[in-house]
Amino acid sequence: MSTSAKDSRIALRTSNETKTRLKEAARKTDQDLSSFILDAANSRARQVLMEEQIMRLSDRDFKLVEEMIANPPEPNEALRELVRKHAQND
């Protein structure tokens, strides 16, 4: 978790059962309740945002990518020229 100043507040309301469960889990991880909840929420937020960045392919497109990896096409002239230019710059 970041060590930047904590200048924002989040208020939550929950059932006694949920609060008891969260407090027990926090205790088992040697954290106070707020830190436990914040760590869990941050972890989930990172997961959600990362999943948004993952490319999703249809079954048809996935099979096409698999096929191209297994059997790549021959390089065309534009690719050969690009490789030549790159080799000259090294």
C-alpha cells in the first residue's frame, strides 16, 4: 500500500456478521480492520482494472491466432526491408 498522505475518507455500513468476519480475518493477518478492508479493496480494484486491459478474442479469432503462430506466413517484402533497415542501424 502507498505511504502517501491519507486525506480521503470512505464510510461503510454492513451487517454485524460481515463486520465480525472481517475483523477476524484482519486479526489473523495482523492488520487493523481498516487496513484489511483497504488492502482487499485495492487488490480487487487492481484485478478489475487489469482484466479490462486483457485482450479478449472470439473462438474464431483465437483459432486464427493459434494457426498463425503454428504456421507463420512467409515474410513479405515490406518485412524484409524493415529487417534490413533495422540491421543497418545496429
